[in-house]
Amino acid sequence: MTSSAGQRQATLAGSLWALLLVAILFAYRLWLINSGILTLDVEEAYYLFWSVTPDLGYYSKPPMVAWLLAASTALLGSGVLGVKIVALLLHSLTGLLIFSLGRRLYSERVGLLAALAFLTVPIMGVMSVYTTTDAPLHFFWALTLRLFVEARDSNRLHWWLLTGVAAGLGLLSKYTMGLLAIGLLCYLLTDREQRRLLMSPGLWLGALTAALVWSPNLWWNLQHDFISFRHTAQISQLQGELLHIDKLFEFLLPQLVVFGPVFFVTLLILLLRPSRLVTGSDRLLFWVSVLPLLVISLQALLAEANLNWASPAYVAGSLLVTAFLARSAPRWLAVGILANSLILVGVYHYHAIADALGIQLDRNSTPYRKRLGWPELGTRLAKLRTQYPDAILLSNERELLAYMGYYSGDWPPRVASWNPDGMVDSQYELADDIKHAPGRRFLFISRQPLDASVLSRFRTHRDLGQVSYRVYPDLVRTLHVYLVEDFEGYR
């Protein structure tokens, strides 16, 4: 057998192993979804509502997640599987891209181990069953990086253009994609061998292509007073007092669980001792891993940051840590993957494990507190809604409109937003203000009783009582429901 034939067989074997690994984890997570263990997250219900009216942009995010949900629900319906399959498919494809990238930059073995590492990173495993904007972001982040390596090594125009297309699609997924461009630029500036590419026309044509692909969303923002960008600036919360050391630690310490204890410590070691980056591939992955982590850590220090905001760092970070540990401490790599797998299984089966151990949970002892009880509450509200089938669901809260719009009636829902101050803080307030609602009868749902100043804005109103569902003794979901008719304006 010739060496080239042997190499092709090894490559084929590696690809088959990668496909098998992804297929096994895909099947496991698909079982989780179909078993009813997982309900919709509020963001999933919110983005699903966006998908009813596909557009070039939305209040807080670019349109990719809504486009994908429109496609998946057209094929599979609006049930839980039709929603969550988007994240599951994209997560699996991202794992295959990590394998391909690891094989190209290092070896078949490192690629396989990196795919396994990525697929079992706790934050990535959780995101694999919740369709949010992070799912397409991670996929296009990995795809852009994979295409960039081809463009870097060949400097051929078509690879640069494909890289630009992938990057533009990433920007249509989430604006955080811009951090990858900055990371790649830092890599080119600091790597002597690759600095020449800064003079390559292909690189800049690829950047122009990314901008062109992203431009429809830019145009939408121009038509809507750049509302998405203003929202992004608003959630940064940089207007107040700066330097919150406590917020920085609140962000960094949980990363030991989010990325896994061994993996996160290893990434910090590489950050503090960059001399241990021995190859050009190490340096490439370092920049596109550590830069997002540093930027979000700075955001946490200056104001506050959600735990998932740094998740793009762990796309390439999984490969970087795997490659480093595979050559310097393979036992620790095994420990890291095992630890992450146990954490992830614990998160997936948290309630079953608690039941098996006889642990009585309450609102403070479950990570699913924010997601529990909404399907049951929606079922109870649905019984009331059948008495008023022509009434539009009305609320002053995004969470209530998202969850009750999904769980309490037919899909797609008819909803309206109560927004007397005129401040736009959600897609509902942007597109579904009650002053633009086509109907005259509404079911107004609220966590608290409505006062006279609200009810007086309707010609007639009737208190229909409460619907509630007890999740735990100290966690009860309750809605106050009113039938209101003929809205007469906010003032």
C-alpha cells in the first residue's frame, strides 16, 4: 500500500470516527428533547415569535436565528423539537468543523479529541439544546476560522471570498462576530510569517464581502434609527460607576464550570505564559480564543457580563486547550473531558438526580428555576382563552408575551404590548404596540393586579381572576387576567 493510499484511509477513518462521535451525542440530545425533559427558554419563545414575520433585523439582534427558526418550524412544526433542532444541528456541525480544523492544524488525533472536547464543554452542551443567537454564531465562527486557514495557506481569492461570506453570515447571527475579525487581525499583525497577508487584495476583498453580506441588516438598522446597536450599547451598562471587581469575579469564577475546571485553568495558563504557544497554529487559536474572553472580562469589570457572552472564545479555545494538553499533559486532557462530561450530564439530568437522591428542591436549588412552570401555567391560561377566542393577548412584559404566547394557544399567537411610556425595550414594543393592534378585545395578563390608571384606558374591563401553577412551595407562577375592550389611547 502506498503512503498516499494509507493517508487517505487514515483520513477516511478519522472522518468516520468524527461522524460517529457527533451522531452518538446528537442522538442522546435528541432523546433529551423528545423526552420532555427540556422546555423552551424564554429567548427561544421570543425568537420563535420573530420567525413568524421574517425580516432583515429585529429589536435586539440580527435576523439569522429567526430565519433558521422559520425554516425549521416550516418543516417540523412549532413544537419543541421544531425549535430546538436548530441548535442541535448547528452544534453538531460545529463539532465537525472543530474536527476538520484540528486535523488541518495539528493531526487526526488532535482533531478527534478537540471535537469531543468541544461537544462536551458544559456551556456548549447546554446551548446545543436551546436555540438562541449563540447557535448560529458558534457555527459561523468555526466556519469562518476554517475557511480563513485555507485562505491563509493558499492566498487564493475564492477562499478569501468564502471566508467573507461566512463572516458576514456570522454578523447576521450576532454582532459579537466582530471580535473574531479583531482576533484574526491581531494574529496577522503579530505573526511575522503571516504579516505579508495584510497586503493581500484577497484579504480585503474578503472583508468587503463580509460587509456586503451583512449590509441588509445594516440597512434595516438605518431604517430603524440603529435600534439594535443602541440596545447593544445599552446592555453594556457603561454609563454608571466603573471598575466592579465583584462583577469580574462573578463572571470569571463560574467559567470554571462553564468551560470546565481543567480547560479554563489551562486557558489561563496559556494567557499568563504565552511562551508555551510553540506553533503558528497555537498563536492563531490563542488570539481568537483569548481576545473575546479578555473583552468580555473587561465588560464585566466595567459594568456586568452574562456568563454566555464569552462562549465564542471556547469554540477555538477547545481546540487550543486540546492541542496543548495532548502534547504536554494527556492525562489532564482526559480528566478535563471526563469532568466536563459529568458536569454536563449533571445539568441535563439535574432533577432526575435530585429525585433519585431524595433531595427536595426549591426555587434556589435548581438551575432551571426561570424555565419551570410556564408550560403548565400556559395550559391553564389556554382554558380561559377558549372562552374569548377573538381576544388578543396583551401584556406589559416580554417574558409573559413570549411564554404565554407560545404555551397558551394556537400558533402563531396574536399579541399586543402595553407600552405607555413609549420606550422600546423589546420586539413586541417595536412592532406590536397596542395602539397599532387590529383588534378591539384583549386579554390583559400581568403578574400584579392592574390599577385604575391602566384599566381606565379601556371603554370596558372585567377582572377574570387569576391563573396559577405551583412549581415548588416557594415558587408559584401567577397571572392576573383581565378582559378589556376598546382601547382609548394611553392618555
